[in-house]
Amino acid sequence: MNTTDLPDTAAPTVAQSTPLHVALIGYGGAGRIFHAPLISGVPGLQLDAIVSSQTDAVQKDWPGVRSVADVQVVLDDPMIDLVVIATPNASHFGLAQAALQAGKHVVVDKPCTVTLAETEALLALAQTQGRVLTVFQNRRFDSDFLALQQVIQSSALGRLVEVNSHFDRYRPTVPVRWREQNVPGSGLWFDLGPHLLDQALVLFGAPDGIHLDRASLRDGAQVNDWFHAVLRYDTRHAGLRVVLHASTLVAELGPRWAVHGVHGSFTKFGLDGQEDGLKQGARPGMVPSGEWGQDTQPGEVLSWKTIPGVAAPVSVRTRVGGVAGNYLAYYAQLRDHLQGRATQALVTPDQVLAVMQWLTLGEQSALEGRWLSA
């Protein structure tokens, strides 16, 4: 499917002065930790209902929100404008399809679906229905990613030659959850791969090829818990290599980003702190302005510069800090689009499709052990 000729998103259907009524489907880790607090923290969005069998937990956490067990209840509700799907990956297609057919706009937690064909079908359905289908890519608003974008735009590193994006953790015990079971859409590549691919595509566009290696390293692992992908940019960026790496067995963490150019390097340690804050129960909409998403580990640029009167270039170190992460911006942008204040949703149909294409090509590359191109 080629979405090049499609509108980025549907025409807005909600007046600017009217709140968007939102239903969240799923109250596991993604729904409870990310979506419910973020939706409730954005002015102009009203979390009306949460679909979950965990009625007691929902009522305890969100006493003013309806807790329902049947998805059809929110799909039949004419007040619901937007449905957010935060359920196991294999259920995304069926739920998104039903929501679009019911005339709702839809946000799907990454990945969009578990196959490229399913994603193509949903994008076509969204176009037919005149509704938005988009994917939750909150990592575009990580403090480290925003800092890296500033460094690249400054041209301090010169032409980039190598980008290393590591998302490592130390989780030696395999937890009992669907992501660790041998079911469609499980494993680390489908969990973190969509985030790292989306960031690379935002920064550099489509690569010329991908080579992926995956492994199951922990005792008792049923699915991949380690991956190493290389994106090749021979045409667009003069030989640039982008490495996407994630592991569950890194006790001594290295840089989150290590970016090298002909004039210097940028290194950034530490993951964005918003996820930890949300896990601890923080609600970003209630945090004083300017305090949410602050980065406590600034990055550093080491560049080589020519100084007048000095024969050889000298190294200059510059701290890169002060860039706050802000996951609320994802939903704020979507709100603005649906209310007619933004021309498109943050993650467009073309971008939804591209991530799924490269996620699928990576999976095929790992199975065949070779470079693959789109």
C-alpha cells in the first residue's frame, strides 16, 4: 500500500471549544502507566471510559471515569470521539477495525499491528471512514531525543557517519506476561523496535537497507530479548550507519546515544525519566509548569575546532542540557488536529506505514540472515 496520495489525517470533527471524549481500551502496563495519566493531563481531552476487566483498579485510580468490561459499550456511545487501544499487540487489528467502523478516531499503542498487511488494511479503512488512525510514538518526546535533534540541527558534528541508539536494561528474570511468550507480536524487537525505528526515520528518513540480528539470551526466554539492527544510508546520507540496539542483560549501562560526525561526537547517558515518573504514580498534568520531564544527565558534544593562530585543531567540550521531555505533547498535537488547529496528527499515515514496513523487513532480515531493502 502507498499512502503518499492520502491526506495525512481526516478532517477535524470536533469544535475547538468542545472537549474530545476519549475511551481507553486496556488497563495493563501501557494503559495504566502511560495513556490514562497523559490523556487526563491534556486540557481539551476528557477521559470518559476505561474498558478493562480490572474494574476495582480503574475505580480506585480514576473514580470519576466509567469502568466498563465490554468494548461494544464505548463503540456504541455517540459521545466517544477517540478510542485509544492499549492491549496486547495481537488484538490491535480487530479492536482498531471495530473502532474505525464505529466512526471513532483511533490511537493504537505501538506497534500498530503484528503484520504489515493488517496495518495497510487499517490505513485504508481509516481513509474510507474519514477518521484518524495513528500510533502512539511518545519517544519522539524523550529529553535525550530532543537534545539530539538540537545537536544535529546545529551542525556541530559536521556530516554524520555513525549513530548508535541503545535502549538497554538489566532484567535477568523473565517476567510472566504476554510480551515474553511465544505469541504474535511478542519479543523485544516488536516492543522497542518500533520506537527506535521511528526515531531513526524521523531523523534521517528511509534507509537503503536493514540488517537485523536477534537472540534469546536469558534463561527461560521464549522470545527475542536482544537485538542489533543496522540501517544503511548510502544514498541519502553519504554512507551513514545507524545502529539500533536493545538488550535485557546490561547491568552496566553505556551511552543512550553515541553519535559521531566528521567534526566531533555527541554522547548522552541515561534514559528519559518520564516513564519512571509515571510508574511511580506521577500525573504530569498536575506537575508545576517547567518541572515535568527535566533531564538530570545532560549530554556532551566533543568537537574539534580551528583556532586562529593555533596550528592544529583543538578539542572543545560543550554540555547539552536543558531540554525537557514532554509526552503530553503527543496528545496535545492530536487534540489540536481534531479540533482544527493543526493540519495533521503528529504520526501521519505514511509514518505509521513506514515503521511497520521496516519492522517487517527487519524481522525478515533476521530470519534470512542478510541485508534487505524496501
